[in-house]
Amino acid sequence: MSDISRIQFAKDTIQFILNESCCRLNEFFPCTTEDKQTPLYTESVEQLLQLIEINNNNQLIKPLSVTTSSGAVLILIFKNFVIKIFNSHKTWSKVSTILNQLKHSDYIVKITHSISQNNIHAISTERLIPIVEHNSYGNHHLIYKFDHLLVLQLFRNISCALRSIHSIGYQQGDCTWDNIGMIGNRFVLFDFNCAQQLMPYRNSSDVPQLIKSGLYNLQYNNYDDTEQVTIDFLLKLKNLNLTDGFQLYNKVMSK
Ligand SMILES: Nc1ncnc2c1ncn2[C@@H]1O[C@H](COP(=O)(O)OP(=O)(O)OP(=O)(O)O)[C@@H](O)[C@H]1O
Ligand SMILES: [Mg+2]
């Protein structure tokens, strides 16, 4: 690709992200003129192009879609990977540190690259399919019918994820079903934006949150497909007041 077509590709991509995200893209990295209307080929934009290439056999491709749910991160979704851009170096640093330490876990989304240069703070990860889908009317639904066996599998997989993150001294901090996805036939935990260091003698809120969100999703978003045995199982788990991923793992693996 010539320099001219690279610059044109960069500007087209920024325009696409501007159109898709309706966000103030300049709060993530410098990429437009001052009036925020016209895309520019800046050093940050070049870093973004390099991150795309490194994830895609040195080929440039445009994202399929863009999402910005909380405003603190911008997510560019490509066919086989995702680029997550942070508006703060601090959150970028926390998330990259955690994900780099958890690369061995099959139940945590895998980080592939991480950059923080020229005013852009970004990571790339595997692409997954979130299990809770939100439509444009603000309604939610689950991507599968969750029978008891599937709920058990989710709790087994995610308890492994929680065991890994708790073992490095962090909690995930937002352990709801919104932050669980599927890769192949595995459930994986993603979204570490709210992760915090675990304080000595303080219990993590991850396990109670996972159970509470499970009860909510199974009662309201799984229609008549939820079995009574599943609700009983979750209520029993809830009453055990489990404090971390190790305890949850031991409980759900023996079921
Ligand atoms: N690896 C991924 N693969 C596919 N989609 C993803 C991936 N990461 C994020 N997404 C999509 O982007 C959305 C937002 O990402 P994420 O959950 O990481 O941030 P967030 O929810 O905005 O952050 P916060 O927890 O601060 O509100 C997700 O709900 C999901 O739809
Ligand atoms: Mg999220």
C-alpha cells in the first residue's frame, strides 16, 4: 500500500469510527481537526493502524462495528479480534497488567497486544460473543436457552476465571452476566475496567454479584426455559455466602 493510500485508509477509518460511535473521539486520542469534524492522520492514528496490522497478518482492515457503552472505553470490533481504546492511561495500565498475568486462563479473554504511545492507550484481545444481547430498545436477552446443564457449565468456567484473578490479588469488580462471553464452547470473563486490588481481610464482591446477576437473567431474560432446579441451586449457592473464586470452584465442581 502506498503512503497516500495508507493516509486515505486512516482518514476513512477515523470517519467510520466517528459515524458509528457518536462519541467525542478526540477524548480517546488526537484524530480530528479542532472542530472535531475532519479526520486527521496523526501519530496516534498511525499507532492504531499498526495495532490493526499486527493483529491481522500485516493487512489493514476496517472495524465491522464500534461500541462505547460507558464512555470510558471505545471498542472496535473486527472479524477475529477486538481493539479496546481507553481514555485514561491508568485504566489501560491496570487492565493490561491484569490480562497479561492471566493469559494462561482459558476462561478469561486473552490479550494479544498492548500499546500506550503517542497519546493512544489501547489493547487488543480475542473476539467473543457476549451472552447478554442488548437491542436498540434497551431490552436484553440471552443468546441461548439456559438449561440447568448450561448454567452449571457457566458457573464452572467462570469460577475458574475468578479463581485466577483472585489468585493474583485482584477482583474483577463488575462480575455480571453482561461481562461474560463465549469463545467456542467456553464461557469467558471480559471487561476488567472496574477491577480493583483485593484488600486484606476484605471479601471480593465478584461471587455474590455473579450469583445475583444469574438469578436476574434466568428469571427475566430466559423466559420459561429456566428450570426450578436451577433457581434452587443458585439460591443455595447465594446462602453459602462464598467469598472468593476458590470457594465457588470447589462448590460447583463437586456438583
Ligand atoms: N472481546 C470482545 N469481543 C466482542 N465484543 C466485545 C469484546 N469486548 C467488549 N465487547 C463489546 O463491547 C461492550 C462494552 O465492552 P466492555 O464490557 O469491555 O466495557 P463497558 O461495559 O463499556 O465498560 P464498563 O464496565 O466500564 O461500563 C460489551 O458489552 C460487548 O458488547
Ligand atoms: Mg461491560
